[in-house]
Amino acid sequence: MVPSLDAVANELLLLIIRHVEHQWDLLSLARCSRQFYELTLPILYSSITLDALEFRCLRSLLQALLRKPWLAQYVRYLKTTWWFTEEDNMEDMQNFRADWESELLREAVTAASHNQAEEIEWLEAVTVGNADAWVALLLIKLFNVEELDLEIPNCALYPFKVLDRAAERERPFDISPAFASLARISVAWYDDEGGLDCDLVMPLFGLPSLRTFSARMLIDCCTWAPKDSQITEIELTESNGSQGMLGIIGACANLKSLRYEHANKHVFGGEFQIVMLRDALVSTKHSLERLWVDFSPEHNQTRIRRGPNEAIGTMKDFLMLKDIRLRYANLLGHLRGIWLTDILPETLETLYILECSLHDDYLVLQLQLLIHHKEKFTPHLRKIGISSNLYISGCEPGSGGPNRTRKSAVLAPNAIRTTESAGHGYVKFRTTCEAAGIECHVLNANEQRYRKQWQWS
């Protein structure tokens, strides 16, 4: 008897199909038979990465969802690159118009519009190939999506209009809640200059299912904030929160994790003030577990504020804070007299000090005192990491010897080739940690990769 796939259980076929890496292979598989079509389709649509510059792809996806609305239930993840916010001049629009499901598009625009004037304007934008209008219609259809990654272009209008109405449960979301499963959203500014006004993204904080919010090149200009947002994790990279991001942080009643990376070289905004950020965090004392504040690798270092207000101050009143990652200057300041034992919370488990040096005897003394008095002040402390100006000379294979040094991200005890004072400081730090049963890490401050390697444990 000739073997047949009909004898293979669907569960086993699904295990095989889930190992298919490329979308076009999944599409070919779906065309093999009705059985493979039904098995492959949910996987094919579950994760979509859309280059919105390729208008043909955006058009095909939206029209497929309009013709077969049940396909939208399978979409769990959507990522888009930036898109055109005016007529698409890169495609032959006349050829496309003949293929458009004009009646389906008109019905979708009518259902989303609040008045006739808006309907006419939106339909015109769709007709001329304005991808901004198409992306907005696509978002409306994705009622089951769990994650969104959006690269926002300048002058984006329609997607924000849709997201705002979803949060306010306005038409077309007045009958059933929108994005009921959306747990994570990431927005990124499309360019290397400028930035995204936080007023545009604040409506997202009103979505009841949203738990994680990420943004790149966000500018703090918030004039309002929804109350009692359910978001618990915020990650802001290459952003400018010169006013402390009070609107965003203050909206999150139970914020657990904040990673903030300040920039103002290419991002519009002012100087960083750690005290402004701490004032914004006051409302999170009962919930905040992780705090990471740093500067973007592209930040203009000459504009870092120096003085008595550069230190964050005591964090002993943060009752749940377990993981702290701060620059040396923002933790202790440049003025002597602030002690780690006086500012770190009793609940602390992990402390990472960025951009410091083991040449600094004062820092070594601070760390030794903290470790010696661990049981009294930080009984749960189990890991300390610092980014230090320690260099390795000729310790890697193929490095070319001591005159062609490659910096290692993590310094092994037997690989230190540095000045006597820094080496002595490292040995004292490591020995003290080992005696107290604390895991220690030392990274090269000039190795920018440390910012990615030191992820939340």
C-alpha cells in the first residue's frame, strides 16, 4: 500500500509545519491540499511583518481580511515599517485601482468614519494610495492582535485616530471592545532626527489589556494622561524626557518596570534631570520593581547636567524595588557624602552601576561598605555589576598583541591587564563579593554592547 499523509495525525503535521521558517514556504504548503490549507493558514497569518513601503503587500493583506474577515482571528502579531502619508508615487496606482475591492473598501471607510466629511476625505486618501489610510483600516480589522510594532512616519494621522477611538470606545469600536487581547505595543520614530510627541501615544494607555509599552525617540510633551492605566512595563529608548515623563509614568498606577534611555543630540527636547524623573516615580513606590536609567550611546555628553540635582536621592521608600541600574553620577552624584547604604532599598537584589571606574577608591569603599553591611541594609542583594574603565591588552586570540587591543565585554579574573590601581580595586571588589556570596560582573564602559547584554534577569 502506498503511504498517505491522510494516515498522519494533524497534531504531528502541525509540529512539522511550525518548523517552516519562511512565509513563502508556508504559502506554498497551504496550496498543496485542503488539509494543508486548513492547518497552515492559522500559522501563516499568526505573525505578519509588513513593509508598508511595498504598497502591493499592504493592499493584498487588507483586501484579504475584508473578503474573509474570519482570517483576522489568526493574527497575533503585526510589525510595520514606516509608510507613506501622502499619495503613493512609487506604484502604478492606475493598475491597482482596477483590482481594488472598491465596495468593500467603501463599506470599511463608512463604518470607521464619524461623519460624511471624514468619510469622503478618508475614501479619497484610500483611492490615491495613501498608505496611512490603509494602515488605519488594517488596524481596525485586527481585533485579536496581541502585539504591535509600528514605525511611525512624520504626519501619520489615520492610525492614531483609530487607536484613540479604540481607547475611547468610539465608533467603530462602540459595539464591541477593540484590541481586547493587545498586551504589548511598540512605537518607533521613523527617522534619525526629530521625535514622536508623547501626546500622540497617550490614548494607548487607555487600552485595558495593554501591559507593556515601548517607544523609540519619544519626546516628553504630554499635557494629559489617562488614569489607572493597566501598563506595568515601560521601555523608552533614545527618548527625551526632560520633564520626567510625568504624564506617561503617572498614568500607570501599578508600574513594575521602567527602562529609560535619554537622548538629546538628535532628539528634540532638553537636558536630563534625574530629580524630575524621581518626582514622576513617586506614585510607583508601592509597585516599582525594576529601574534602569541611562544615556543613549548617541547622546551628546556635553549636555549632561552636573551639580547637586544630578543624583536620584534615597530610594528606601520604594517598597518593591529589586533591580536598580543607574549611572554612577545619577546614583551618588559628584558630591561626596552620599552613601549607598543610605539610599538603596531593603528589597534590592541586583545593583548595576554604569559609567564608573575602579580607579575610584571612593567607589570601591562604597561597595565594600555596602557588602559588609549587607544583612543590615540590603539582605536580599545577590548581584552587583559595574561598567568600568578596565581594558584588556592582547588577551584575545587574533587580537594582534598589546598594541592592537580588542575590548572584552566581560572581564575574566585571569585576563586583567590594566593599571595597578584599577587592578587592585577590581581584586578588592571581587574578593569582597565572593566572601559575601554575591555574584559580581565588571564590563568595559567603552563597549557599547553592555547596554544590550545587561537585560533584565
